[in-house]
Amino acid sequence: MLANRVTKTLSGLSAAAMLCLAALFASTAVADQVTDAIAERIAPVGSLCKSGDDCAAAPVAAAPAGPRSGEDIYNASCTTCHAIGVSGAPRFGNADDWAPRIAQGMDTLFDHAWNGLNAMPAKGLCMDCSEDDIKAAIQHMVDASQ
Ligand code: HEC
């Protein structure tokens, strides 16, 4: 009789223990959610996008919005030096400065602009310029300077 009651009490206890455990697990799940929410809120603003991530598909390389004209490129990259002739740069619109340059031929002008020549930096520092961009910028200067 007594043993029976003890067993009943014990099984009652273990049921209670089970309930406690269940509650514990439930509260762990809630805690996880809270932790996730906090992590989301305190996440660094500029989180790193690695190639292959979804976020990396965003228009990061949106810089060249359509084809740029030689004039656009000249204005953006070359005018700094070529407008007033910094370090002896042939001046925009100055036929005297440009005549001996033009006489070398377009291939040489391009080669010097692409690879650099003395104080003329490679690509005129337009690092995202393609060969065609540089050629167009040279053509723009040449056209305006003869
Ligand atoms: C930091 C100044 C600077 C910038 C920016 C610059 N240039 Fe020049 N550039 C020079 C100088 C200096 C020379 C003369 C180099 C020499 O003959 O010693 C020169 C020369 C040239 C020449 C003549 C090369 C030759 O063979 O005679 C071309 C063409 C040219 N630049 C194109 C460009 C283009 C195109 C850009 C822009 C995309 C550009 N440059 C941006 C300084 C610059």
C-alpha cells in the first residue's frame, strides 16, 4: 500500500519534472528568438557582402551608367591636368601643344595614355576606364586641339 503510494507520488513528480523540462525548452526557444532579434538589431550597419551572397547581387558595380563619351571621361579624369597643362601636360584646345603629340599617331598616344608617360599617369588615373574609354577621351582632346 505504502509502496504503491510512493510509486504514484514519484510518477507524479516525474510528470511535474517533465512539465518543467518542457517549459524550460519552450523558454529556451523564446530566448533564442529574442537573441536573434537583438543580433539583428545590433548587426553592423555595413555588413560585409561576399561574392556569391545574395546581397552581393545588389548593384554594387553600378558606377558606369551606360556608355560614357570621350567628353565625359575627359571631364571626369583628364581635365585636372590637361586643362591648364599641369607638369607639362599638353593643354586642351592648344594646337601648338598637341601638334607634335598628334604627329606621333593615335597608337602611340593611346599607348602613352594607357601605360603612362613621365608625369602622365597610366589611364590618366581613370581606373575603371576601358581601352575604348581612353581612346575616346584622347580623341576628344585631339579633336579640340588642332
Ligand atoms: C596627373 C596629371 C594628368 C592626368 C590626370 C592626365 N594626364 Fe595625360 N598627360 C599628363 C602629362 C604631364 C603629359 C605629358 C607627358 C610627357 O610627355 O612627358 C600627358 C600627356 C598625355 C598624352 C600625350 C601622350 C604622348 O604620347 O605625347 C595623352 C594622349 C594623354 N596625356 C591623355 C590623357 C587622358 C586620356 C587622360 C584622362 C583619362 C589624361 N591624360 C589624364 C598628365 C596627366
